[in-house]
Amino acid sequence: MTKNNRFDFAIWTKLLPPSEIRALLEYKVKWNFGGGLPGALPIETLSDILVEISEENKRDYDEGRYGKAISLWNYGPTGGQEFCLRVLADRMRRIDGLYLDEESGWKDVVLTAGSQQALYAILDTMIDPGDVILTPSPAYLGFLAPAFKMGAEIVTIPTDLDGIIPEFVEKAIPLAEKKFGKKPEILYVVPDSDNPKGTTLPWARRKALFDISEKYDLLLIEDQAYKEIQFKGESIKPIKSLDKENNRVAYLRTTSKEAAVLRMGYSVLPKGLKDEVLKDKGYLDLCSPTILQKIMAIYYEKYIDKVLPECLRTYQKNSEAMLKGIEETFPAGKHTKPNGGFFVWYESEKLFNSKQFLIDVAIPNDIMFVPGAAFYPIKGWALEEDGSKLVSSQAKTNSMRLGYSYNKEDEIYEGITRLGKLLTNELG
């Protein structure tokens, strides 16, 4: 301990503030549209699975199968247990159309503490200070913050109501190489109902992003946190389905939205990257809990397709209630109309500071949302709307992310209409 109880912390701790979203969770309000908490979970099914596992485990112990009984509560392989990896690989091969060998494809799957740990480990193994990455604008805070922490040069790419625009990605690459003296290494996207905007990339854009990544030798991180949470429109194949040789796309999934927040993510990674991520994960947490893998293996093998549709109906009703309230009461602006996921993004026509409005008006009226500025890099670069040059990144303060995943539909409608009236009064 140093003098006066002060430690000599790493430089990044002084530069990177705490997560704005995590800080908002401290507030207790009636209408909380701030977090991305799953509110439609298959509780009965998960409880039944726990009972099934418990009875089997006790039976193994009572009948002398000590090794099997104890293994459920013990350390395991860093990347995950074979019984769980096989179930997940089989589902991704059948449902997502991934090129995974029926016998050995499970070896390409890695378990992490949610997909967040996979994001962190990929950046940790690939990024040195000054390396360049490309992201949508706005983008998921949980990717931007670690990228900033590791010293990456973050270049944000314009988006519209269909997500990131591939032509601008291709324009940004030579501009970034000219500015930083090195080409980008990573392109990050959330193709289905992205966080924070809720947009879904059409197939043509997915194909274009894959082709650009091939052309310029980029690692494409496909964060598919909301792949299973799609409640309208046609299902679109993931970008990873184009990666036949498994050497271009890091495909990230999570159980948190489609099962429960057990902090278990599952990814399919190119081999060289997979080896380094496993090395990193070994130092982060040693291994994923076997008991959680057992729960998820049973859930994905027997139950997900039976119980998830009811969860999706709930999320669809919630989103419709939110959209109805926005369209009836919000001032002039534009908002997304998600096919799935948890979020709607709103930008007003008039300029205003949504963070100040949150503090001064919304919270005192028992309403919470996340100001849009939270989803832009602390320090970064943005491609101009005309694609001509890179400029210092500026957050759009007249925006907000509104989450509909947790509250009930009548509560959502009531709270959103209240928020809309407060906004209308604020913006005149």
C-alpha cells in the first residue's frame, strides 16, 4: 500500500470511466427503459432442468459413481466440456448453416463467460496500442470500452435504418491506412437487432461486409447476441455461413438472451485466433463451470425450440407497445422499428442534450433510458457522411436507447407516453 492509502493504478483506469449503463442501474425508477435485462425467461423449464440434474447427480453419488458425481462440480477444460460443445455445434450447424464437421466441428467452439468475455479476449489477443478497428456508429459500449482500454484507434462508420453501410466501410479502410500508417485489423458488427439501434443487416450487406473483409484481410467479429431473439421478418443467415474455411469470421453467441443470464457465451473462432483466445481465457477464469454447461446442454438439446417462441411473443408485444407510444407522443425525429432484440433507437430532429434531460427531467419523473452519447467512443474517429475523410468522432447528444425487454407491455406504453410528453414539452 502506498502513502495515504493511494495505489499506483494503471493509466487506463484514469482515462476510462465506469460504464454509464451500469451506473444507471443504481437508480430505482418505475419505468426503467435503460437496461437490456431479459424479462421473458423460461423459468419453469430451467427449474425442471435443475431438478433433473440434481436427481441424476445424487443418484450417481448414492450408487457409487463418485467420479461422475464430483465432475459436475469440478474444474474442466478451459474451452468447455465436450458434451456441451457437441450440442451447441450441432445446433449452429443445423440452424445457422455454419460449416462445422459433424464429428469434429465441436472442437471449433469455445465457451466463455458470456460473449462479453469473448469480445474482451479477442481484443486482448489482437490489439496493440495504435492498431485500427472499424465499428458502426453508434456501437455496443461493451466493445468500444475494451478497445479504447487497449489503445486501439477506433474508426466509426455511418449507419442507417438497415445498419452499417458497406460502401463506407470500404472507403474508410484506405483513409485509415493513410492516417495511421497501418490498415485496420478488425471490423465489428452486430447483424441482427443490434445494440444499441435495433437494426438488422439485410443479406446483401452481410455478403458485402464478408467480401470486404476478405479483400482487405480483416477479422470480422460477428456478434450475434440477439440471433435467436427475432420475432418478425424472415430469418437471415449469419455472415459466418459464408466462411466455409473458418478463417475470416469470429462468430459470437450467448445464452443470456435466449436462455438465462448464466454468463455463458459460445463462439466459433478461426483456429489461430481460437488458440490465443483459449490461452487468454485460461488466465481470466481458468474454465467455465461444468454445472452451467450441463444446464445449457439439456436446454439446447431438448427445450429451446419449445419454450423460446413464447418468450419471443412477449418481446414482440413489448416492442409494439413501445413503438405505439413513441409514434403517438414523441416529438419529430426518427426511430428504429426492430425485428427482434431488446432496443429502439430514437433521434430527435431538434438538437438537445439527452443526458442532461435524463438527469433534470426524466429521472425526477420516475423514467430511465440510456443517452445515445454512451454508444460513441470516448476518443475516436468518424468517417464523414460523404465518405471523404476521417474526423474526430462526435457523439449525437439528441439520441437515446430505449429498452423494452424487461417491463410488461402496459407499463411500457404508459411510461413511454409519459416520456414522449416530457420530451415534447422540452423541445417545444
